[in-house]
Amino acid sequence: MKGSLPTTIHPDPPQANLTEQVLAAAGAIILGKEHALRLALACLLARGHLLIEDLPGVGKTTLAHLLARLLGLQYSRIQFTSDLLPADVIGVSVYERDNERFRFHPGPVFSQLVLADEINRATPKAQSALLEAMEERQVTVDGETRPLPDPFFVIATQNPSYQIGTYPLPESQLDRFLMRIRLGYPPAAQEKVLLAGEDRRAMVERQPAILTAADLARLQGLVSQVTATAPIIDYCLAILQFTRRSERFVHGLSPRAGVGLLRASKAWALLAGRTYVIPEDVQAVVPACCIHRLVGGDAAGRLDHDEVAALILAAVPVP
């Protein structure tokens, strides 16, 4: 890769050690999914929201709860159902007769980490309650804007769209998720350990926090300091331009997707112990950052995860 790299290539060792502790603790509970766990942590360090799509029962909700515990975050869970209302997410103003005024009662969205469980089982109206929160980190109720906690993350789970009782997420909401990942079935050896071992939820409840809010803020600050040289920026731009020109897609990646792709690449580099981005960092996060934002230009609709990654990475030259 052309271009000069910074001479300091190792992040603060205590911070690097913290991320490895988080990944090790998570890997001891979510078995055989090291790559997905690293992607999930990179997403949160990059200040992004995470979408986990997979079949019921593979550990999506457990992973979200586990990340909240490990990162020391205030956690709330919203079960999305067909009768969920926006007020159930954001909150509602209730009239107090004694005070002769309305008082706002915050909803579960006012937490540092919000699990939107089975988000695609709610109607589009209920799903839209998260749009402002995810983008602006604030909500507007009765004409008043109320800030959300800092940090603020949404981890949403969704079942495959072919399952009964699901509503597709609109593109505007999908674009607000930095990454979409899948867990899949565990390898046979790890599943045997899972079956013979302790209940995973009990293990999560006992898991102490490894990070504090200050630790998380420092790590996020380190991500913003990771260097992306001109060739890396050109590489990301070439990926965006390819998706916009290709006839395989109805529309290409948005500028917000490009910003997120670069930010996620920096977080991946930090987890690898570097303060600069290399092409392999970009390639590692392209599938998770791109798949949910692209729609196939033929009758197939949304493309296969591996197919999109292979198509993009094969078509765009590495700097």
C-alpha cells in the first residue's frame, strides 16, 4: 500500500488488553463465534448500531445482554410485537391532576444500550420510533427534544424475512445500522460443550463488567485517532462508487455508509493492535457494513451475504 504510515503502531497497552479481555469473556459464553464477536465489539467501539439477523435460538438476545454486561452499560430490552406503539418505545406524557400539568414518563429507549428484540415483528409505525433516536441520539415528544444517554447504542435482532409475522425494515432504518451480522449454528464441538455445560443466561448474569464508561469513552477516542491514509480513503471511495455503478444493485451505498465503513475499519484496526488502517481491515468489515444496505437489481432482491462480499472485493482493486 502506498503512502507513509505513522511511526507509532501500538495503541495504549492497557486499553488493548481491555478489548482482549472483553473478547475472551464473550467467547467463553458465545461459543465458536469469535469473528462475529469481534465485529460486534468493533461496531460499538465505532459508535455504531448493530443488527443481528438469524434464526430464533442461536444466541442473538444473549449476545446483546452479554455486551451490555461486559461494557458496564445500563440495559433495557424492548420486545417488538405487532401491537407495539411508538409510545411504548419513547415514552408518554401523563396528566397529573394534583399538579395540573403533563409529566413525561421516559420509555425504555432512555438507556445506554437498548435491545430491540425481534424488531421486524413490529409494524413500520412502531419501527420508526427508533429513527430519530438512532441518528440524532435524541427523541422529540410533544414538541420537546430530549437527549438520550451517552453512550447510546441500539442492538436489534430480527428473524429471517421469510418467517411468519415479520415486516421488512425500510431502507431508511437499515441504513442507520452500522453493521449487520449473523451468528449461525455453532460448530459441533462447541455445541457439545454448550449442551453439556451451564445455562448461558446464568453465566451472563454472573459476568462482571470489564469496562467502565470512562474506559469505553477512551477506546472510542482511540478509534477516532486511528490513521487512514489517502490510499485507504480512495479504497473505501472505490467500493462506494462500484456499488453505485454496478447493475447488480438497485442503488449504491450512501455517504453515511462510507463514513461508517471507514470508522468500522479503524475500530477493526484498533482491535488488531494497530493505529493505522490496512486494506485487510476494510475487507474484514465490508460484508457486515454493506450487505443490509444493498438490494439486488434482479428478482432475487437482497443478495446473499457471501455473494455481496465476494462481488465487491473482487471488483475493487486493493491499493
